[in-house]
Amino acid sequence: MTGAPVRIEGIRAKRSKPGLRPQHLTAVQAVARVSQAEVTGARLGSQALTFRPRTIQGGRYRFDVAETTGSAGAAKAA
């Protein structure tokens, strides 16, 4: 939102499964796409990432939190 680069470390470090889970990774990828950001460390299990946003790109977007694997953020259609 501020346009400033950010480094995040220790992501979910004290959890039984530390690092980014699928729903977190999708959120990072979504914000990266909308802001045309350069991101390093955006992968499943990563406990650190660097996010460098550029210009916000308006438009219509769709992001599937269960695209790669099921997640706590996923819901199945009946």
C-alpha cells in the first residue's frame, strides 16, 4: 500500500509446519501481480521473502488458493 519494499522473516516460524502455506503463497502472488512486484522467496515453506512493489495495475483478477494443493483457505463447490 505504501509502495515501499519490505523484507519479512520468520514466517510462521513457531508453527508445526513453518513457512508459507498455499493460501499465504497465493496471497503474496496476488498482491505481487496487482502491484507488478518483484518478489524473492515466494515458495511453499519459505520462512522469508522480499517484496518490491512497482505500479498498481487495475483490472479484474481471479486467484485460486487451492490451485496447487488444498489449503485451509480452500472451499469446494458442490
